[in-house]
Amino acid sequence: MKIPTILFIFLLVLPAWSSAALNNEAPDSPDIKQTSHRSSSRAKMLKALPAYSTIYDPQRDAFKDGAAAVALATETNRRILIELGGNWCTWCHRMEAFFKKNPDVEQKLHETFVMLKINVNNENDNAEFLKAFPKALGYPHMYVSEYNGSVLWSKDTAEFVVNGSYSKEAFLTFFDQWNIKNKK
């Protein structure tokens, strides 16, 4: 599904700041002895990411973060994965725990996409920012956007759940499907 987004066109003309490049180290082996090293590598990777890629924060400016995500996606030839949710969201926490447990999948996520987390809660529902997007039916909700801003896909994350847990295979298939390098 291809939905033009006037909002992202607007964001393209906003000034954006540059962001740190991703750490391109190979993921650690799953050896139990490597757990602390793996945690250290994850912390290092997350530290290199812009804040809008790692946290839901009601104080953040979604328009400014969107502009920065568009700039970074253009610069690094990646698509944008917009994730709606919040600190109140149980499935958001489960997804975060899933990525923490599967650093290879998390690394692939950030190699494939510029992640843009948008907070939605009573304190800040980001309604102005989200009015140009298809309606979210649940949370977390994801949109895949081309680096030029057009929305290509809109879905809640239920399709990544198998037997009550997020699925490594489902996420890896999704990343391969939407990786801009695999675009025909």
C-alpha cells in the first residue's frame, strides 16, 4: 500500500540535525560466556543511535524527530520504521525485551531502518503529527516509510507474534522484505 504523506513532504523542508552512524560490528555469538560482552555491544549500539530511535518520550517533538529521521534515512539509504507506542504499552515492553534477547535481530532492524519511535499517551498523543497517517488500531503500531517520506505499509505488530511471543523468523523475513537494498 502506498500512501503519500503530505506531513513527511513538509518534514523534508524542515532543518534536521545530523546523527551518529550505526555501529557496524557483527553481532556477538550466542555463547553464554559472551552475555556481558553482548550486553556491552548492545549498549554501545544503542548509544550510537539517536534518542528518537530508542525511547518513547512525551516531551520529544515528533515533527523535529521525523525531520531528523528523514535526513538520516536519506543519508544512509534506508527506509524509516515508525513505531507508535509508549511506556504504558505491555507489548512495547515485550518487543523491547525480545530485541534485547536477540541482538542479531536488533542489529538487522537498525541496519535496515531508521527507527522513529513516536509516543502516544494521554500526556502527548502526537495527534497533529499522526493525522496524515492511517489510523492505528492497536499498539505497538508500525509504519514503513520510504526515505522520501511516502508511507508504504501500516500494521500493528500482531503478525510478528507466534505462540504468544515475538518471532525472530517473522522479524527477519519482514526486514528482508522491506530492506531498500532488496528493492526491485
